[in-house]
Amino acid sequence: MKVFHVCCLVCLANFSSSQTVAEELFTWPGGERMAISLSYDDALDSQLDTAIPALNSYGLSASFYLTLTSPTVRNRLTEWRAAATQGHELGNHTIYHPCSAALPDRDWVASYYNIDNYVIDEIVHEIEVASSFLHAIDGHNKRTFTPPCDDLIVSGEDYLPAVRDMFVAIKGHEPESPALAVLWAPVAVSGSDLIERVNAEAANGTKLLNILFHGIGGDYLSVTSEAHDQLLKYLADNQEIYWVDSYITIMEYASEHPATEAMRQ
Ligand SMILES: [Zn+2]
């Protein structure tokens, strides 16, 4: 395919020698150039209304990080359960979505969900209960985690080490494998912008691209349903280049693949 050849030429031109070695040592299951984890945070209505039907129509699996206080968890639980049955991952995004109110533009953080007021055991227990709740929805015992706002400091300490063992992987914090992972949270971009970034990451030697969405055609931090659909169609049409799957499936493969050890640098 033409796109593939163009991509290869760019890659060969841009790879450093260490990246070339990594490329030779590590391959995704179908020999794809890059894995892509499409993820959707906060359990929003537009994800159930628009994102999941679009993903299903192209046969693509993704990860949905549910904030368990979201109204959709109360009102549309059977739809989340159906999404899991359809092959999508229901990931942990805590119960209350605690973030720091001390950062700029954080007026929306309620004082009782302010992570600056938590202690380590409190966030650990909240995340444990969230996993139990998710187990009650989908029956799974293994899943991945996306830290709300990526705010990690509780009582002056990074809480991730206290919860890392609960998860197959933590989104955006992939210390073990694969190397060359990138996280991108697009907002208000076009379909061609999305596709252009995907191709640019592959050309730069990125092995795992985490694309983190919120609203799709609605809600907040949104991407239009048209742009989203354009990306999905492109990815479905280019599956020999891009492996799109749930984050847990991608990271289970990465952690089990012996060559990933050699990629640590
Ligand atoms: Zn969130």
C-alpha cells in the first residue's frame, strides 16, 4: 500500500541507530509498525451514544476509563456492561476523580474531591473499591488504570507505586515496555489532524500511541463525531500498519513479549 511505503521511507530516514535496534528486537503480533490505544475518560454520555457504536462498526476495540460517580454509571450501567461484552475494556479511573485544586483552571475541583486533601491510604482504597465495582460490572479481575488529571502527588508523595501492582499497566506511565510510548489527548482537532499525527508518530518510531479522548461529538474536551469517525476509518483501512486494541490487550502482549526486555534503555 502506498501509505506504508511512504511511511517506511520516512522512518528509515529518521531512525537513530538505537531506534533501529529496538525496531528489530520488538514487533507487534501482526508485524504492525505501531500499536494504538484509543481510550475515553470519565464515562461520558457521548461515548456510549457515539464512540462505542463507531468503534463497533469498524470492529475496533478500545478502553473506557470510568469515573464511577458519573451519572452514566448509575443510569446506563447495562450499556457499559454491553460494551465490555463487545470487547472494550472498562478501565479504572477512580470513584471520585480526585484532582489537585491548586493548579491553574481547577475551579471545577470540589474541595471534597481535592487530591491535595487526601492521604495515600485514601486514594489506594478508593482505587481498590473502584476495581471491585468494575468487577461487578464486567466480571474481569485484570484491568488498567488512568490517573485522573495525571495528578499523582498525595501528601507530598507519588501514589502510583502504591497501586501499580493492582494493574496490568497505567496509562502514560509505561516504565517497563514498550519503549517509545507517547500519550496524546486531542481536543477540537480535525480528522486529518488526527490521521496526520498518527502517521507522524509512526514515522518517528513511536511503538505505542495512546490517544486519550473525552467527549465525542458532545460533552467536554471534545472531538467531533466526524473527526473521530474519519480516524477510525483510516485505522480500520490500515490494519497492516496500525494495531488498534484495548490498552490491556496491548500491554499484556508487550509485557509478555520477550524482546521487550531488550528495549529497555
Ligand atoms: Zn478524567
